[in-house]
Amino acid sequence: MTNPSPSRRNLHSHTYRCKHASGDAAEYVSHASKTGVDTYGISDHTPLPGDRFNSHRMDMSELEDYHQAIRDAQDSFPEITVLAGLECEDFDDCRSFYEDEILGRRNFDYLIGAGHFTPLQGSWEDSYFGMTSATKLRAYGDHLCSMMESSLYQFIAHPDVFGLSSDHWNEDLKACSHDILAAAEANGKPLEINGGGFRKLAQKSGKDAHPGFPLRQFWETACDYQITVVCNSDAHHPTHAMASIEKCIQYAEELGLTIASDEQLGIKAA
């Protein structure tokens, strides 16, 4: 197994197409190239059939242009492994689209599983807000566990965002954490320590600020499981192309968490 080079890779970055980021693929790779990066993944929010939730993701009509922008970045920076990825919602009726169109016909390099929405009683709840009841937290945990049982996703983005809704650690958050971490261990699925969370947390102040993410208690609990982690920037602006990754690595090392190798993530560095 190769040794990981976590400070020289980022697998989570966006483009202007998601409507809450700026810049395009080549701009991110250009900024990253100044850091001596080996591997850079572009992984904007996937379009969804029917253009659902497209107020914060690309339209289906933009998919080809997005793919071409990544190919252009690959051509412009041949010394870097530039990977084509997407950050995906795990809706049942989308799995065939991911498998047949994205990984199949388009031959993308990887998909990230992400639980921005939680299935609950026939609707989809925002996982960033209102996740305070045991019922909602159980639904969130079950949703991530289902993702981790699928071979579609290389890793799970920001698994700890459920903690944003609570101002203190409690038994329900603990139970949700154990469910997620047990599934990660059982399925050998890496979990992401998200650098964007560090940057957002740094912007908060005052006694009523939410704990934010990375959620310390979640990752302390992770030490009791045989899991691996991936350290990413979650860049939404080219200048953040490799931002906070060193901080994520330091965080993981502080807690004694194992950083996933390139082989575990299914990627080949330049």
C-alpha cells in the first residue's frame, strides 16, 4: 500500500455552476498547483434528474460543460492528476443515473456521498437545521449508513453536520455518531474531515455560536472505531483550493485517526 500524501491532494471542490461558489475547474487547479499538489478533484454538486434542488446545484443542461471544463484543466496541468468527480445526494431514483451516466457513459473518476438532505416521513429535511430530535437524527444516521453500503461513493462528505443543530453534546448525538461510525468501519468507507467547516467556524463568534463542524465529540468517538479519514478543503473559491487541509491533517493526527491512502480512495497520484 502506498503512503498517503494528504497535504498534496484535495478531492472536494466546487465551481460557479452550483450557484454558491465562484470560479471554474482550471482556476482551482491553477491555485492548487502553487502548493505542489499531486492530485486535485473537482467535485461540484451533481445535477439531479428533473433539476430538483437546483437552486444550489448545477442544472442538468450544464453537465457537459462542467465535464469539458475538467478535461480542459487536465490538458492545462498535465503534471497534476486532475480528477472528475461529483458530490451526490443519495436519492434512490438517482443511483442508476450515477452508475449508468456519470460513472458509466461519462467515465467520471469518483463520486462523493453527502447527506445534505435527510429522508423523513416521505419528505426531505435539511440536514443542517432542525436535527434535534432522536427521530431525525436516527433518520440521518440511517441515510448515511445506506450510502456507505453502496459501492457508488468513494467517501462520505462532512458526516458530522448533524451537530450543527445542537448547542451541546447529548445522548441522541452520541447514538447517531455510533451508528455512522460503525457503518464506516463495517464497509471500509472513509469519512471526510471537512476544511470548509474550520473556515466557517472561524467566522462565528459570541456565546450563542453553534459548535460547528468538524464536531469534536464525533471525531473523538471515531477513535474507538477502525476507520480512515480523508482531509479536504471543500473549496468554493479558487483561493481556497487547498485551504484548511493542513489543519484537517493536524486535527486527525492529534486524535490518532488514520488518513486514507490513495489506494483506499481508489485514486492514482501523478
